[in-house]
Amino acid sequence: MPTARTLASAVFVVDPKTHESLLLRPGAEVTDPAIAEQITHPDAWAPEPPRRSRSTKAETS
């Protein structure tokens, strides 16, 4: 299953199936890898939440 990423700013991309220009707005979730690879500017993406490490039973007690 593709990982969804959220946009922080508006971007234009080309739909890989229809070849139409698309405007994706801030807050849009991008799951299609063919669209995500077109968005190359790192500031276009919202920061990913920090990954939580797995805690052991001893740490949670």
C-alpha cells in the first residue's frame, strides 16, 4: 500500500493517465507514486510526524 504524504503548499502536476495539468492544494494527500515523484521541492511537503519507537513492556510500566 502506498504511503500518503500531505502537501504544505500548492503544486501543479501532470496526471499520468490523462496528461492534464492538476492543481493540488495544501492539505491534499498524495498516494499515487507517479504524482509524488513529480513534486521534487522538499518544502512542498508537510513535515512528517516523528516516528514513535516501539516501547518495551518494561518502558511502559
